[in-house]
Amino acid sequence: MKKDRLFYLDFIRAVSVVSIVVFHFAMPIFIQYFSNVNLGDIGVSLFFIISGAALMYTYTQNFSAKEFFIKRFLGIYPMFWIAYVAAFLYYFYLNKGIVFTAPKVNLILTLVGMDGYLNYWIPGFYILGEWFLGCIILLYVCFPLLRKLVIEKPLILLICVVVLYFGLVNFYPFKMNMGRNFIMRVPDMLVGMYFIQYIKKVKIYHFIPALIISVILLFFDVNINHMYELTLSGISLFFVLVFISNFIKWDNIQRIISVISKYSFAIFLTHHVIIYHFLGRFKGKELSTTETYTLFLLTCIVILIISIYLQKASDKVTGSLKRILAKSNIS
């Protein structure tokens, strides 16, 4: 039985992707940087949390690891591969050739969506998806185990994750940026999972402290480790936005939010290349405030149009793959 959509997940997903697009557009007239975190940090943290919430909501009762991984594969890779090929051909034309110098064997990292995640360590053929794609893939791999523990051993899991989190923040042994390490983003995902399983609704006594924490982290200098700022701001803003979503009743606004949410992954894959193209066209030109907003609006329109077509192409490929899988199961 198909479950009803939770509007607050669409709302927060839309807020997340818009925050990331605005951050990467890097317009000085937008408030990009707050006191402790920026719009990119906020968007990424919220996306991890709602990913956990959405998955837990979908798989609260019935769960098949095989079906889960097939669905995640079909939801990520066909669209990623289509977008990658298109971006590769665009850069091939733009640069009048192939500019990569990495060993061809490293192309496997691109095929599995890990080239951006490991780009700091292994040279590859990274074009789009950046570190976030590899990070969310690894979190998806962890989901079946996390789901089982959230349901069967919630307190033990919570204690272990909190201890591990604080331990790694204070004694971090990896070369990778702490905020990009999927281990450090497990708490974000778990917040969404615990919320669906045990909290379900944001009450006023959740909202007020979450709002206070959000305001402090966003607008006042706080002398704590940046990883704490990332985690706390993401969690507090999640509770604030869930509460606010209850008051968004206008049909037109809800439809706009639903559209942005529906194409969020496609927008994530396409926006870097499109922003790069448009900003490159205006490089060295002093734009007025009105011109900057106009350029941003034009960029967003193009991002949305291309994302819609990317989604349609991906849906066709995914539909074909589903039919092939269905036939193989029958036989």
C-alpha cells in the first residue's frame, strides 16, 4: 500500500536544494555566510536528515534489502550516468578535447558515483555530483543496518553513535574533511530516522528551543568545533522547518515546493555545470543588483528546465530497466 506523502519532507527538501544552488551561485548580494555555517552547510545537513526520515517513513514496517538496493540503484545511477555523459560532452566541446590525466582504470570511481567523494585522494574523472553524492551513497549502504538498530536497539545505537561522534570530533584521524566524511553524517541521517519512528510531530516545546538554537548558531559567533555547528544547526533547523510547514496552506506554494522537491536530485546534478556556464559568460563584468538577480533567475529557470528533461530521460531508462528486472524475476 502506497503511503501518503509528507509535505514537510518536500518542503525541507526544496529548502535544501535551493540553499545549495544559491550557495554555489555565490552572489554577494545574497546572505551566504552566517556567523558559523553557510547556506551550503545548511542545505547538505537538511538533505541528510530528510533522507533518513524519508527512508524510514517508506520502510517503517516491510523491508527487503534486495528491493531497497535495487530501488536506490535505479533512483541514482541512470540519472547520474545520463547527466555525466551530457556534461562530459559539453566540457569536451568547451575545452576542445579531453583534459583528464587520471589513469583510465579510475573511471570505475565515476561509474559508481564515488569520484567526487574521493577526489581529495585519488585523481579521477570527476565532473558532477561532488563529494555529496558519494557520501549519500555510503549512507544508503548503511541504512538497512541502521534501520534494524533504530527499531530493535534504539537506545544502544544512540549511545554508540553519540560516543563515536564525540570521539571522532576530538580525535579525528582521517585526511578527509570532517564534514564530508560519511561517518560524521550518520547522526544527521539518524535524526530523521528517529524522528519518524519515535517523535513523528514537532510540538511547540520542540520548536521553541530549536528556534533559539538556530538563531544562536546562525547569527551569533559560537566558539565551538565547526562539526558541532554543522550537526546542531541541521538538527535545529529541521525541527523549525517541520513546524513551519504546518502553516503553509496555499495550494500554489505547495505545488511549487512539490515541483522543486520532485526534481531535487536532477537539480543537484545539473546546477554546477549550468552555473559555471552562466557565470563564465559574465566573468569580469560588473553587474548591478538588478542584473545579478536577473542572472540568478535566468540560471534557475535553465536549471529547472534541463532538470525536468533529465528526469524524463532517466524515467524512460529506469522504466526499461524495471521491465527487464520484472521479466528476469518471472523467468
